[in-house]
Amino acid sequence: MSQTSILGRRAFLGATSSLLMAQPAQQSEAKSHGMIVHSRKPEDLEMPIDGFLQAITPIDLFYVRSHHYTPQVDLESYSLKVSGEVDKPLAISLKDLKKLPRVELVGVMECAGNGRSFYTPKMPGLQWTHGGVGNARWAGVRLVDVLKRAGIRATGKHIVFDGADVSVGTMPKFQRSIPVKKGLDPDTMLAFEMNGQPLPQSHGAPLRVVVPGWGGDCWVKWLTGIQVLDREFEGFFMKTGYRHPGKGVPPGTAVDPAQMKPVESVRVKSVIATPKDNMILAQGASRIAGAAWSGEVPLAKVEVSTDAGRSWAAARLTSSNGRWGWQTWDFAWNAVPGSYKVMARATDASGYTQPMEQEWNPSGYLWNVIQTVKVDVLPLASTAYRSSCLGCHNEDLIKGQKLTRAQWEREVDKMVRWGAQVPADQKANLLDFLAARYKP
Ligand SMILES: Nc1nc2c(c(=O)[nH]1)N[C@H]1C(S)=C(S)[C@@H](COP(=O)(O)O)O[C@H]1N2
Ligand SMILES: [Mo]
């Protein structure tokens, strides 16, 4: 309670003391266009569901998750400090960093809390739906090359990253450590480019960590410091935040943080971008499509069901984003009139498939329950409903009615007087449809 009021107050002061805060505020306005805004300051933006149709997420649709206000890092004075269990502590300028071999990969980054809003019972935290995830082309240098230059010692077991963002109030700094094994992986990067552009401010300019396959919380932004430790980092975001029991627990239970492990790999998951929930489709050829990804264990396949999970058929992967990227997928559906529960499920190379039921955990991390999209497929004739009735208003006005066929006829006649166009040969069909669907 007191935490929120502190935040609220600061946000308020920030907004009114115009000049000082003007720049970050404007930036989030620009970026938030077309996004689901969870918070403007700190900046927390979610990608809308259509984003899952894109093989690479454009920067202006890429989600943003910042625990603190977005810092502006001064490039002139910037240097990356490397310290701890190393023989030669370093302070490297960006220019020198860029002299190391350049590497690139397409990598999906998913916030550990993505999908939190779907858990029951609810828990505090950003109420992400599907879009706390994005897939970008990252370019930079290998973390291992930097660590080698600093002469990492055998005593080094964990690597903690520090960013330039300053804590809001007395909230702990955002710092995360990863085990040395993952840090030495040639795919773990320090990125200064995203989708061929200099890393944008919201995404960590000038430098961020890229930890392929692992939750976004490890991908520290505005990176200023790397410290090699002989044990796991003991800060708040390791010991209290971003911990998972490693299995489902009875919904609503409190679990001792000591019984949980830091979130590392994300889990295999697929999202349906089209059709959307509660859509009305015309019978015939229809497209079911979306994106799927996995973490440490590679994605193996995506399947689609149109009968609530009773039977499954393979979807076609339509991108080639490599080992760490998400893949877009597509399924050609010959839709016959009826009501459907459309689902997609992804399976990883170990044979693990997304679950049908939630496996609850206290902070609502790693949601990957199979998504269900309800759609109604109408006979071609009843598509008169779509073309004649959903032009001026949507279904909301119609849904609430419980009318007999005779009442529907009077209603349709009234709409025709108001400008609706109902072809004469389709009126009977339309009335059958309305009377069957919205009846007393
Ligand atoms: N310095 C810093 N790095 C950070 C964060 C942060 O608040 N501060 N948020 C982390 C979290 S929880 C996620 S999910 C990703 C989000 O990265 P994005 O905003 O580029 O999508 O950044 C991570 N890196
Ligand atoms: Mo996150």
C-alpha cells in the first residue's frame, strides 16, 4: 500500500515538474502507440496480439519491461566495468568493445511474468496477457570474449549484471546474475544493435545482455557493470524476486523463497494471433496462425486443434529464425459451420508439451497453458449477418437480446428502415440464424 502511494506520488511529481522529465515522458508516448500500456513510468508496454504474425518483431511493437525509470546513458563518458573474480579488471569504452568479433542472432525474449493475468487466483504484478514477449535480431559481441579479456578466474561461478537505471524510491536495484556456464556460452551476448538499428533507449541503450532461451529478467539493460562472483548474487531480484518452485504448487499457497530457484529457461509456448477470441468466421478456407518458441530445449513442433483438444494436426512453420528465435506458424483450416474451441500447442525436443491446465506458482511466472480461442463459423448464407448487421454496430447490441423469430423479424425490418441492407433471398436464413442464437 505505502509502496504504491510512493510510486504514485513520484509519478505525479515527475509529470508536473515538466522540463526535467520531458524527454523520457515523450519517448514513452511515442513508443506506447499501438501498444497495451500497463505503465508509462516506469515504462511497461505489451505487444498487441497481431505481433505474433510477424517473423521479427518491429521495434515499435516490441514489449518494454522496466522496473525503474528509463535512464539516458551518456555515450561520451560510457564505459563497461568488469570486476570481481578476474585477473585484469576492465573499463571498456563502446568503441573498444566494438573491436571484438561481431556476432548476431535472432532471439526471442519473454518476460518471466508473461501471461500472469491468466492465473487463478490472481497475484500482484503486471497483468500481462500474451504480449510480454518479442523476437528480434540482436547484434553485439560475445560475453565470453569480454570475460576472457578480463581474465576470468576458475573461482568465478556466477556473473552479476548491473544497469544504469536508478531505483525508484528505496526499491532494490535491478541486478541479476547468471551461472558462469551460461555466461561462457558463445550465444550469450552483449548487444548494441536490435533489428539492425542502434539499441533503442527503452531496450537498454547503449548495451544490454542477451541470454538466449532465458527469461527477460536476465537480459539486463543499460549495462554498466559485470561482476564475476564465486557464488550466486544475493540481491533482491535473485533471492526474493524471479524465483519459481520448479513445479506447480496448490493455487494460492505461499512458498518459502528458499524452496524456489531463480527463473532461468522459459518454457515451450505458442500463441494464436488469428483468429481472435469470439470472432465470427464465414465457412470455408480459414487461416489459423501465430508464433511459437522455446527456451533451453529447442522447439520441436506446433499442432492445432479445432475440437477443444480432442484431436491435433501439425501446423506448418513459416519462418527460419534459427535456434533461439520464435517461429511463425500457419494452419489451413476448412471451417464447417459450428462453434469451435481452437487451440495451438507446442512441443519441445524433450517431448514436453504445453499443459492443458495451469500449474500455479506464487509470482505467476512462466505461464504456458494451451491457449483457447472461441470462434463461430457461420454458413455462407448467414454471412448476411456479418455484412448486413455488423456494419453500424458490433455484436454487443445484438448479443444481449433474447427474442423470438417473430420479434427478430420486426427488429430486422426496423434495422432495414434505419439503413441496413438485407438481400431478399437471405432474410429467412438470417432470421433462422438470429432466432437460433439469440433466443429467449
Ligand atoms: N537494467 C534493467 N534491465 C532490465 C530490466 C530493468 O528493469 N532494468 N527489466 C528486465 C526484465 S524483467 C525484462 S522482461 C527485460 C525487458 O526488456 P525490454 O524492455 O527490452 O523488452 O529487461 C530486463 N532487463
Ligand atoms: Mo520481465
